[in-house]
Amino acid sequence: MKPVIHEHILVCLSSAPSNANTIRAAAKLSQAFGGTMTALYVQTKSSDQMGAEDRRRLQRHTRLAEQFGASVSTVTGDDVAFQIAEFARIAKATKIVLGRSVVPKGRIFAPKPLTEQLVELAPYLDVYIIPDSAGKNQRRRNPATKQRILPSLRDMWITMGILALSTVIGFVFHRLRFTEANTITVYILGVLLTALFTKNYVCSGISSLVGVLLFNFFFTEPRLSFRAYASGYPVTFAIMLFASLLTGTLANRLAVHVKRSTQTAWRTQVLLETTQQLSQAESEMDILEVMADQLLKLLNRPILLQCVNGTTIRRFPEGESPDDFPDTASQRFSFQIGGEPFAQALVYGNALEPLESGILHSILGEGALAIENRRNARQKEEAAVLAKNEQLRADLLRSISHDLRTPLTSISGNAETLLTSGHGMEESDRRNLLTDIYEDAVWLIRLVENLLSITRIGEGQAQLNMTTELVDEVITESVRHIRAKTHTIETDFGGEILLSQMDARLISQVIINLVDNAVKYTPQGSKIRIRARKQGKQILVCVADDGPGIPDERKSRVFEMFYTGNGKIADCRRSMGLGLYLCQAIIHLHGGEITLTDNTPHGCVFSFTLPISEVTINA
């Protein structure tokens, strides 16, 4: 079985007018082979001298490549062929598509065409050359480029100043009778300084040539003349000129490399900061704010983000006001989320460099991905909540269907027995049946009350009827509604008046549920004690029993819905697992807390807090 070869088409970007045809040809080739496409731009030192029209044309070509689905990359280096071949090797490209390069006529030492260099550097790649059908693929020199070849006045003053300083140092060395080699070193150092402190590489060449002439004029015999008596001076001058030119060229390349490395490091830092800030954003608006801030930080020009829903975010450089916003944008970059248009970024000012454009697309892509991830996470949360609610409903229906069937069967059976055989039964037997009917009915009433309360609280419809009540009266009234013949219930209020803001009906339901829970899980004859005390600015109410207690591993789950004393989902009468869950919800509505602790020497204590209230009596 033959291995499957994935075709990767690499197309070269340039500002040449015919480059659009090259991109279209590469797109057709990629589509024909069913592969991927990458658009590569090699940024050289001449890229900084590119005119405005060439920049706009290069930007249009970059957009065209993106429209055909290509990923855009930028590399820096003066050896274009080497950069393309090395990128193709690293990116595992299989084919290279580029336009025909033109070698200037009349040059003896003209370099090889780019295509021939690529064939030599990457013989394993297929190189496709797209001819310029219009015959206009000539290298045109932009007027702005001609102006930039000539050094600026500032660079000329710096060059002359360094040459003058080098000559002065040379006179000092001559007075001190230093050798001529020291003076030559000073002029070479001057060339190096000229290359570092000027922005035009022509200045270092001028400094090299003029430095040789100054050394010949001032420091060779006969002095103050361009003649030289010694036979070895011409060789000295040639070596000095060559060393100066080489030093200046290397210094210029180093300066350009340092500048590009600094720019790349800065833009990489902006991209990393963007990723970090997007991960911390909490909403889609926060994500858009981060994108706008980072685009401003990267480009330092007015930025406008427009969403399809009408949201607009503006950013402008420091020192500018919103009134300074241009009327028209120079470039527009749109991005989608989930295959649908979401927003567009408008960038004002000159055309962007390819590297800036690439990082801008990365920021927009990161933002779109962050928004899409945020939406997916929200959908997953909603689905999880919906699934949990469905599970709760299923558990509730299962518990209700079983728990209602048992007491209703008991009530109907006892009632039928009384109707059919009640006249012949003894009084004690009739009373026992009536007591069972009553207890089952009371249990059903409390079950329905708990269910209704839980429903209202869960839907956020619970409305508290807050009034100032005496805590001892609420507790005493609650105990009256509890039938616990087999248990002893005691109350202790400490002999002080305790007032609290509460919904008396709901707090009474809490006390009844806690006492019923103690009765249910403690043996007959156990003692249940209800105690209330003032604790700071709160009232602490405790319901303690002397039963077997609750194991430590189950204490963290006793307030969960449907959790019962045996640690299983309720499946039998009087063990539905809603009472403690409801108690916790009601106490939280009152701004308090409910806790479970151990009773000494055995048993457990349920404690909850209520806000204390003071009554002011006006005389």
C-alpha cells in the first residue's frame, strides 16, 4: 500500500503587480491536489524602503491569499532564496509557486535568478514559475526609494563628525609617535560607529572611502598630499578600504537584525499577553475590550471594532481624542464565530506590514476562539444544569410515587376497615386505626408542604414575610404540632427575651423538620432538647438528641436533596430526604447558617442562626 502524501503548497508574496496571478495559480494547484496552502513573505532590509503604493499592493495580495484559505507567515533575512528554502523544509512544503524573477541587464556580476537559487537549495521540491502574461514584471524603483538611498542631513552630519573625531585622534596618535596601524584602527572604528549611529547604509561606504583618503592626506609621507612615497601604501589603502567596507556592512546587518529581533520580540510579547488576558476574560465584551487594547498596543493607530449586534469599541493612541478619528478606514479585517460573521476590525493609517498583518490576524483569531469557547462552555453548563434538574425530577417522582402510595394505601385500608367492621370493633382498636389515619395524613401534609416550599425556593419565588417574633413562642408553637409519644422533648431559652426578624411559618417548618428527623433516627425513650441563646448579633438555636449520632463520613451529605440516614436515595416511607435540605435553604434565605456537630457523650446537634432584633419602646 502506497503512503498517502499530503500536498503543502508554498506561494511567495511580493508587492509586484503580477503576484495576484501567482496566488491564484497556487490556489488552483492546492485545490487540484487537495492540499493546504501557505503564503510566505520574506522581509528584507529593502522592505523598510517600500513605498505606500507597494505596501497597499502587498496588503491586497496578503488578503487575497487569506481569502483562498492560505495561512500567512513572515520571515526576515536578506538571502531570499535561503529563507524560502529553509521555511519550506521546516514547514514540510512539497511545492513552491512564485513569479518569474527578472535579472537586470547589463550587470556583469548579476546574481542568479531566484528560481535557479531555489532549485540548487531545495532540489527535492517542485518549483512552479508563473510567467507575467502582461510583460510588466519589471522591478520598478519607487520615487520614495530613490529618496531614501540618499542619506539624510542628520546622517551626513553624524558621518562628518565621526570622521573629524577620528582625524583628531589620529593627530594625537601621530604626536605621541604611535604606529600608523593604530591610526588605521581608529578610522575602521569610525566606520563601525557610523554604521551604528546612522540609518542609511550609504553613510558607512562614504565613511570608508573618505577615511582612506583622510589617512592618506594627513598621515602618510608626503603629508597634506594624496601622493604616497612608500611602495606598500597602495596595498595598505586597499586593505584599509576593504576592512572598512566589510566592517560597515556587517555593522549595518547587525543593526538591522537587532531592530527586527526587537520588533519580533515585542510583537510576540503582545501576542502572549493577548492569550493570557483572553483566558481571564469573563464575558464577550471583556474579550472584545482585550482585543481592541492589544491591537492598539501592537499598531499604535486608531482602532475600531464593530460587531454585527451594534456594539462598537474605539481605541486611539495616547494624545489623540475621539474627534481625531478619520472618516474612512484604510483596512478592514472581519472574523467569524461558528461560521457566521461576528465583527470587523477597522484599522486607520498607512497599510500594515505583513508581519503586523499576520499578528493582527492571530489576535483576531485568538479572540474569536475565546468567544466560541466561552459560548461552548456556557452551553455545557446549561446542559449540565438541565441534566441535573432532569435527574432531580426523576428522583423526586420516583420518591413521591413510592412514598405517597404507602401512606395512602394505609389510610384507605384503615378507613375501609372502619366503614365495614367499625361497629363491631372494640374502642381501643378503633382508636388505633384512627390514630394511624391521622398520623399518615399529618405526614402527607408535611410532605406536601416541604415539596411546595422546595419548589418555590428552587424557582426563586419564595417571598419571606419578615416580622419581629419571640423565638421562644415560635419554638413552643412548633412543638405543639409534633406528635412524639415515644420521645421526650425539652426546651431551654435561658430566661432571656430573644427577638428575631423571621418568617415565622418557615422557621416553624425548620424546627418541625429537625425534631421529626431526631425522632425518626433515635430509639424510643430518647430525649430531644431545643435550646436558644443569644450569640453576638445573632440568635443560636440548637436541636440536640442523645441517639446513636451520624458517622463522620456522612455528615457532609446530610443536607443534600434525597439523601437519607442510610446513605441511599430514599425509597421507603418517611425517608424521602427532603427535610434537612429544605431547612438549609430556609436558613440561607434568612441570612443564617445551619451546621451539624456531635453531642456529648453521644448523639448529634443541629444548630442554626437567626438575625437578632431589638424593639425600641418610646415612653
